Amino acid sequence: MTSPSTTPPESAAGPAGDSRDHLGHGLRARHLTMMGLGSAIGAGLFLGSGVGIATAGPAVLVSYSIAGLLVILVMRMMAEMASARPASGSFSVYAEEALGPWAGFVLGWLYWFMLVMVLGAEITGAAQIVTGWFPDVPQWGVALAVVVVFAVVNLWGVRQFGEFEFWFAFVKVAAIVGFLVVGVLLVLGLLPGTDPVGTSNLLGQGGFAPEGWGGVAAGLLVVVFAFGGIEIVTIAAAEARDPRTAVARATRSIVWRILVFYLGSVAVMVLVLPWDSPALAESPFVAVLDVAGFAGAARLMEVVVVVALLSAFNANVYGTSRMAYSLAGRGDGPTALRRVSRRDVPWVSVLVSVFFSLVAVGLNRLLPEALLGILLNAVGAALLVVWVLVAVSQLRLRRRLEAQARAAGEPMALRMWGYPWLTWAVLVALAALTVLMLTDDAARAQLFSTAGLVVVLLALYALTRGGRARRLARNGQHSAPPG
């Protein structure tokens, strides 16, 4: 029997067995790539970027650069582990092996909770736009229709889900590329009736950083949420046809594209319009296209925004269901979450995600105007906790993964750069970011609420593990060794 110290918890045989033994393998590298792009390019870019600019001014570019560099490094760490040991629980599995069962439990359920909050933000953003087109349709009705449609998509089968997500994400990637082309022409004054914009908006109106470093720190809350979602590639790797190669290829292409999309789009916005423009805060992409004189394109951009939000919603239903499936397989959730349909889909886990989407629909009816802002502010610090535990896990597992690769006689498919120094640098940067957030009232409240959630999860872990041990003892069994 393989030692737990060399095999991740999700690789054990039996009921808690590796999800790869039970789920499908219909995803390809192109599906993983577009899934990563699709989940990251959503509310954070199309709606949250305006909030970030209003918070930090043009210096939000610094916020995006810092977060972008961090996400590239963290994604590289996750991809290193995922390419060596694909698992539907991804970083939760690796944290369990590196730090113990408590870490896998806390990280898995914290991430699940974060994605549930993101689901609410995405469905709310899409419903708000659609009800603007059709004022007689209630916002909660639009949200309900979206939930039903994507429940069907996720239950259909992983290959069909991957193909659907590929084309959904392709539409918004093409739209962003088109937006960047129009934006560059507008900045250079090459469109009819326009002049070069210069740097008056970038450096005027209080300077590049009108709110100072406090504004940059506050802007990071929105930015951290914006980049969240890219890690779903490592979750989906377990259902890829060739997971070792697919996750490495997808990771290499995703992170740089997303950084260009975010920094390029936001740079166009702060060059074309004053950072405190109400139109920019309300709908940044449409505001820029209005300046360019593309009124029809502005409405088309609203359609693209809806597609982007729905694509991210679709991918995050997938992410929450696979994380819940993995947690249940390791004894950290109800066993019903492990049930798989004939189409190799964990249908109970999908329906649980859909249920909480319906909860968000109810909130749409009660708080249609305020809900988006509440949800956008509910997840930033949770992602920081995820990143910290990912970095610590990679530090502890790297040498073990190298030893196993040598024993197998083949090189690792992907490695983290500059190990261990860059990993330590990421941890230092995350600690510095936490200190900066403590200087901001809203960010400080976010950190404290996330810390409270972690404490609750630790308490739940202690209760569930204790109850499980007592049940096994009553049955004359022994608790399984930690993964």
C-alpha cells in the first residue's frame, strides 16, 4: 500500500478514491485554456474595473500589475502540482498532503464558499443588464432562467460543458481584442473626428494616484476578485484526456493573455476618460465606446458583458461542484456529493451549486440594487487565504514531486520558476498586501470577516472529524490515516 506521505489523499482507493476513477475525461487543452479565460474574464473586468478606477484613480494600473504578477506566480505553483498529480480537489488535495487534513478541509470549503459568492455576483450583474433592455421583465426572473439553463449545461456531460464553455469564452475574448484595437486607435486619434488623447486624463485630475497608496491598497480588493477564477484550470485537469500535458499547455497560455487583457483594457479607460467620470464608474467599456462614436457597438458590448458573466457563471458552477465532490471523497462532506450520473457528472454536487444560485436569485428579488456590491466585497480576502496555502503547499511538496518524477523516469511537465525563492517572495508580498489592507477600513473589515470564516471552518473540521472518529470507534473500526 502506498504511503500517505507520498500519495495525495484523493489518490487513495475506495469511497474516497481519486475522482479520476469516476469522472469523465472529455476535456482537452483548448477547453482548459478557454475555461480559465472564461472564469477570470467576468464581473471583475467588465463591472469591477470601473469600481477599481473610482477607488484608486489611474493608479489602479499598479493594483492590477501587482495582482497580475502574483496570480501568474501562484498559478504556476498550482499548475506544477496539478500537472504532476491531477485531482478534482486540486489545491485542496495538495494542502491536505502538505499540511494535514485540516488544511484540505479549510481550503476546500473556503474556496467553495468564495465561488458561491462569485456565482451570485455574476448572475446579478447579468440580470441587471438584461432588465435594462427589457424593463418589464423582473430581475429575479432573468436570474432564475439563467440558473435553470446552466444547470442543464452542467448536467449534460463534461465534454459538452467544455465545448459550450469554449465558444462562450471565445466570444468575449474576441470582443476584448476588438475593444483593445478600437481603444488604441482612439488613444492615437486615428478614428474619424478624434485627436490623440495625450496624458491629461492619466496624470490630471489629482495626478496618477489621486487617492495615494491607500487607494492602491483599496483597489486591490476589486483586483483580487477580478483575477479569481483562473485556478479552475487546475480543478478541471482531472477530467482532461491528457492532464499532465493539458494543464501545462493551458497554464502557459492563460496567465499572460489575462494580464494583457486587464492592463490593456484599464489603460485605455484611464487614458480616454477622467478617472472620476460617472460613466466610467457605471459601465467602463460602454463609456469608452461612446467616446469613440460607436453607439451601436456600445449596445453590442453590453451583450458581450452578459455573455462574459454567463460564461464565468457556467465555469464556476463546474468549479464548486468538483470541489464539493472531492471534499466528500476525502470524508470532508456528505457522501451524497459523490454520486455520479451515467454521463460521468457529479450531479448531486451540481444541484447543490444550483441551489445556492437560487438563493442568490431570492436575494436579487430582495436587494436588486445593492446585491452586486455586497457580493463583490465578500470574496477578496478569501482568495488571499487560498493563495497563501497554495504557496506553502508548493514549498513543502516540490522536492517530493521531483523525487517521484525521477522514480518514474520522466521529467516534471512544469516547474515553478526560481524555487524556493520566488515562492517565498510571493508569501512576503501577500503578507505586505495584508498589512496594506489593514490600513483601509473596508479592507480591514473584509480581512476580519474572512478570518472569522476560517475559524468557523476550523471548528467545523474539529466537530466533523471528532464525530467521525467516535462513530468509527463505536463500530470497532479505526480512523483512516490522514492523507
